[in-house]
Amino acid sequence: MLTFANIFEAYADELPAVTAIVQGDTEVTWAQFDDQAGRLASLFKANGIGFDSKIGMFMYNCPEYLTTQYAGFKLRAVPVNVNYRYLDDELLYLLDNADCEAIVFHSSLGDRIARVRDRLPKLKLIIEVLDGPSANISGALSWQQVQTDHQPVSRQVRARDDVYMLYTGGTTGMPKGVMYSLGIFTEGFLAFYSTPMGRAPFTSVEEIVQTAKGMQAVGGQGVAMPCCPLMHGTGVWLGALLPHLMAGKVVLSESRSFDAHEMFQTVEKNAVSTLVIVGDAFARPMVQALRERASTGTPYDTSSVTTIISSGAMFSAETKQGIFEYMPTTMVMDVLGSSEGGMAQTIATKDNISNTAKFGAMPNMKVFAPDDTEVVPGSGVQGIVGVSGDGVPRGYYKDPGKSDKTFREINGVRYSFPGDMATVEADGSVTLLGRGSNCINTAGEKVFPEEVEEAVKTHPAIADCLIFGIPDERFGQRVVGVASLASGVTSAPTSDDVVVFTKTKLSSFKVPRQIVFVDLTPRAPNGKADYATARKLFEEDIS
């Protein structure tokens, strides 16, 4: 059976001394990874937590996060990602909605756990991982004590249709748990390896282990660094689970906010081969760090980095060009995807950079017009992106209404519709317009914020920006935004300057009528836009 736990256990047996996780000076081998997860799983099992039980993970990036997830996989339980930025009400909502029976948390976040625990009757266990002083919560168990007091749980048979679940960030409402069949989910990620090899899909754990051993014998161990939070899909899927499927090493940063200089220092120290980021929010600071370091005459050694994988936000052609200026041999894989499934991707190299937001469509991806007919290539019609196949999620946890809207059939085929809008070019490629829920309707014209943001960010003085609509008596909505300045800018542009500049890039109805400058454009830790905060900053400035 191809599940993460079965594969990881095989690596613990076959490659026990090989490093699985690194953070700073801490290294965890595959044998230790398996042993620690087994001991935690033993505690869970002793407290009646097992098949289909939900286990919350309320931590920053750390080895314990991945170990908790693995412990859940071992028991056929369901690990649940919990956003470490959540305050009391948000935290209470998610833990209650997910029916969490246990939660593993960093002690620095313990005050929030203490305030909500009594309102969570299903919560049986709370386990504290020290990242400073203990939160001193009554009944909380110490991670270290759990490891000392318990022996690894016995291994068990698992099923292909066990549930895997990832909670969305709630950008289109309250957070929702997206449910997958674990075996199908695992097989989908294994295709990242089998397809480029030109081989048939893997059918056994033994095949996978032998392939991993062969790859390491020829090219060494793959080393991946998720630069974004593990609590989000891009970080944990592409930055941890994907490399671990081939016995790769996962390197975690020590800082809790993205620092491009620290990232490149970590790359040099660990010979990182794959960086996982979220679009321009990460890539633009990377270019700045590369430029700053190069100006000293001792540029960063990035020769180990063969691939940069980005997903979850726009990665502009201009920023990719900036990356290639300093990392000319690196390949960039730009993935169009969401918590509800992957849809398309594009590969860029120094000599082959496609336009911003242009993707090669996967065979199971289509773009549908409002009447559910397929958009004709080259027609210019805007449609919604749908993806079919075995990898389509089962639905949202405890929300059949939203499930029916997002996962529905057309002509007998079941599709996932996360909400991304696109056009189909004459060559069959897809140009992403943005998320439909963020679309601005101004005087009957539809404006997608992402398109405007990319245009504004080409201004040499602009580091980042977010665009959104505000009420307008005449036009229904007016296009406005907030922006932050690039490092080293000595002559700051005015709002009018940016508006005039953008008029050279876009149709007039798309151009923002006003830009408010802020110290830092608001984004979540995973780089995704925080439009609510941006709108609040704008309103405060103009009030």
C-alpha cells in the first residue's frame, strides 16, 4: 500500500542513518524520525486516538511538526494544520470544526491554548514543544517526557482510502478542511518522480525504496528547503512530503519570518538543491539579497540549487529574470495550484521565460465558460479553471453545501473548481487572471487584482503591492491599492506617479485610481495576499 507512513517506515529500515530533517544544528535521521513519531503515536493510541481521529499541529516550522504529522499517518489518524497566527476565536473555531482530540503546540503559543481548551470538549491531549519557557498549562504533557515515557507503537496495515486533510486559510470564508484519499494523494505526489523518469507509476514500496537508493547512489541525496510555513500546503506538500517520498533531506530555516539572506546562508551550509517559495513575495527579496551580496564582491554560492518551486501566488517574469541573473543554471517550476488541487505548471530557464501567469495546461485541466461549455482556445473568453482525475478531493469536512459548489460534475466528469479564472490562448496554454472571489467590478468591467499588481510592481521603485476594490457611487467599485517601496529608493514616487506609470501597462479601466504607500505590504507568512489588512490600511490613510 502506497501511503506516506508505509514509505517512511521503509526508509527507517533501509536508510536508518541517512538524515531526514535539519534545522540549524539539529539533525534527525530516518531512524530517529520513525522512532520519535512512533513514541508520540504510542501516547495517542493509549488515549484512544487512532483511526480518523484529528490531531492539531499548532507550531512554527520545526522537526516536531513533521514528526507529529508522521505519528498521525502511522495511526491512520488525520493530522490537522493550524495557522500559528490564529488568535483565540480563530483557533477555537478551527479546533472545534476539525473535531481535534489532541493538539501539539509550541510553548510560545500556549497562552492561546490555555484560553480556549475548556471550550473544546473533544480535546483529550495537549502536548507542549518548548521553544522558550513552558506555558505552564495544567495537564499539558512535555514533548520530551512523551519521548522518554513511551515506546514506539507497533506498525499496522493502512488503507488507500484513509483520509488526508488540509485546512485552507479561509480567504473565501471561514477555514475549511479539504479531504483527500490518502493513498491517491500519495500516488499523485509520487508521479512527480515517475513521470519525468518516463516510467510507469510506482506500484510497491519496494520499488520506491530501490529508486531512492539508486538516485542517491548516482546524484546524492536531494536536499529541499521549504522557505514558507509548513502549516500551508505549499510548504508541507512541496517542501517536505514531496522530497521525503524519495528519502530526501528537508532543511528548515531557524527564523520565523522569511529572511532571504538567512536562506542563502542555509543553502550554502546544507548544499540545498530545491527551494520552495510562494511567488514574488519570496522571490523579490531573494533577488535583492543576491544583488546586495554580489555588490560586496563575494556572491552567495548557489551552485547546489538546481530547482526553485513556486506555488500559491504570482511569480512574475521580471522577477524570474532577476533570479536567473544570479542563478543562471537554476530551473524554476511555477505551479498553479491550491488546497483543492494542482492545475497547471510552467518551467522557466534563463533562456526560456514565459509571460507572467502563463501556464501549460495539464491533461486533466479545462477552462469552462459560465454555461459550463469549454472555453475555445484563442477566443479571449474568461472562464473558471477546473481539474479532474483521481486527485480531486472528496470534499470539505462537514460542509456538503460548499463541497457541492466546488466539486461538481460536468458531462459526467467530476471537477474541482477552486475559483481561479483564466483565458485559453490559441496554443492551448492558460493565462491566469486571478481568483474570482477577489474580482473587482467597476462600471461593469471585471478587473482581477493580480493582473494589476503585477503591472504596478514593474515600477522600479515599487517592492510589492495589493490591489482591491472599494465602493464607488458612480462605478460600483473603484480600483485602489497599497504599495511598499523597494529597498534603497531615494526618490519616492507619488500615488499619481504610479497611476501614470500603470496607464502605460494596462487598459484604463484596470488602472488604480489611488495608491497608498505603507511600510510593508500585508501578506500572510506563506506570501499570500492579506487583502483585509490592506483595505484597512488604505481606509485609515484616507480617513
